Amino acid sequence: MSESHGANIELENLSKRYPGNPQPAVDNVTMEIKAGETVIFVGPSGCGKSTTLKMINRLIEPSSGRIRINGEDVTHIDPVKLRRKVGYAIQASGLFPHMTVAQNIALVPKMIGWSASRVRERVEEMLDLVGLDPGEFHGRYPRQLSGGQQQRVGVARALAADPPVLLMDEPFGAVDPITRDHLQDELIRLQRELHKTIVFVTHDFDEAIKLGDRIAVLRERSHIAQFDTPEAILTNPADDFVSGFVGAGAALKRLNLSRVRDVEITDYPTVSVDDPLQTIFNSLRASGTNEILLLDKRGRPYKWLRRGDLMRAKGSLARAGTLVHDTVTRDATLRDALEAVLTDNTGRVAVTGRRGEYTGVVDMETLMNSVHELLEADRLDAMEHQHELEETRSALTHAEQEGHGGEPKA
């Protein structure tokens, strides 16, 4: 794995004006993004967040201001050269439909003159990195992939030339919610391995909390309302505008800050589809539980089997049991896990590894304990805040009385 980590990005008085528009689309944005951190731009539609993002790789030319990447002013260098140093992933992946998956990923490495063998190795490495089997996906065309697979290839292509900076413009906005959760988890895992500088645009505040080291909440014209950690924004929003983004249920939103790997992952009795029916029956009887998890040939969660299911199976597992609808990875948030448990009537969710293989389960009790801890912490915070307010009020009243007492009589 290459050691090319992230780069520092500085935006200084960055503005964009369009002819015939009295107001700038982006007005005087100044911010510093540290090397290796994930910063999320979140704000209402039309606030200029995508325009600000696209000025970083000069897909949109700034009207004024400066962009520095690792101290180098990139405002005046050749924009094509700049874009080869900055990965870019967009909604609906933006893959070229007439090119195979491998050709799409190889695009920038070829442009910058990598050798054929190095490009080939890199394509394999990138497919593996985003959790797609190189042998299976190498020669496919984008139309032969699901939406989630296309997005993975889009991310692989953006990272192929090992750029220090990755810009992502609502990359997961066009996929279904379950696929979106898994893509978000994948990005968190990738970032733990790669330490790129990621700037990510979304209008979904929950996505921002889940992915961001810091979040920039933007008003119209990309004015920064608050630029802080997810924790700080949830517990201490700067003003009513930011509070509107946080919305109700800040304690439950904080479930987006805790990961499955932070809680207890327990083992659960499992059997394989390759096991004889009698072995499965014996395992279930010996397990002391009323159900068992059936894994497919690759060791991935496949079905929950109950005792009654086996009685009715009559020598075949084809119709027995309940399909596993959702799984989570260790990088999933506790909120994802809670949603998965609530939609699955077993009261637990299977945790999977990089290739979808079973690694354990998280149950409802563990998740509810975490919710109670967060709600209790919020209750104590609220009591403390109330106490401080009362003390301040009391001090003000006292000062007022002192003031009136000390006034000279007319």
C-alpha cells in the first residue's frame, strides 16, 4: 500500500461571482483543512457548497481568492495537472459507460505515464481495496453493476493515482439507504487505512455526523455558520440556524458518533450450508438458543434458522429459515446497528468483515444500554445547564438589588 497521505488545504478569501448576478455564489470563504482529516460541507440547497468544493480542483474557476495545497498556491497552475493530483468522486459515480471497470480505474494512472504493469497492479489493488473481487469485476461494464458497485468503482478511480486529496460531491446521494450505509462504512474503513484529506459535500446532516472529523455548516453564499467537530455541533450549536440542522433528538443523533467496534460484539452459534442437516440439528440443540445463524459457502450470513424451521425442512434448507436482510460492519454506527436490529425480528444483527464474512453479532440489549447512557448524559447536561442559568439569574438579581440599594435618594 502506498504511503501517500493527505495534504493540507487552505482556502483564503475564496469567492465566485457569475456575470449578471448581483450577489456572489460563494462569498469570501476562508478555512483550513488539515492533512488527513475528513471535512464535510453541509448546508441548504443552493448555499454554494458544491461550488466551493469544485473551486478546490478548479472545475469552477474562482473569481478571487487563493487555494493552497500543502503550501503551494494552485490558483494559477495548469488546472489539468491539478486535477490529476486531486481525486474526484461524484453522485451516480460518473463512470465512462463505454469503458470496462479496469479501464475506468486505469484512466489517470495511464495519463500520468505509469507503466502498463504498474497500472494493472494498481487496478487490482484498488478493486480489492473497495471490496470488489478483481477477477469478477475487472472486465465488466458500468451498466452491468448495481448502483452501490458503481459508486465503489467511482471511489477506486478517484484514488487510483494515489492523490493526497479526495473531493466527494454527494457521492452516495443516488443509492438506496442500506447500500448508502454500507458505502459510508466502506469510506470510513478506507480512510482509516489511507489517511487522505477528504472534502465531502452532503445535504444530509446524519451523513455529515457519521463521516466527518469536522463539519462546516454553511449558510447562503457558503458563509460558515459553524466549523467544528460533530460532537461540538451536536452538543453546542452556534446559533438557531445550526440548531435547525441538528434538529430534534441530539442524543439519538450521537449514536452516529459511536461505532459497532466500540461496543461488545458477541459470538453466536453458526452452521454452514455445506453441513449435513443432522449436524445443523445437533448444533441447534447443543447451542441452548432457539435459533442459529446459517452461513453461505463463503462464510457470509445467509439465514436465521429456528427449531421449527428444521422440523419443517424435511431434508432441505431451501425453504427453511428467514433470510438475513441486513448486516453491519465494525465501522457502522450504532444508529445503523439499531435500525438493522429493529427491521430484523431476531433482536440482533450480524457483524461482517471486509468480504462480507461473519465475525459476530450485536444484540438489542447492548444497543439499548448505549442509548440509555447517551440519554442519561444528556439529562445530566441539561440539569447542569439549568443550574448554571439559575445561578446566573440569582447573581443578576442580587446585583440589581445591590444597585438599587446603593442609589442616592432624590
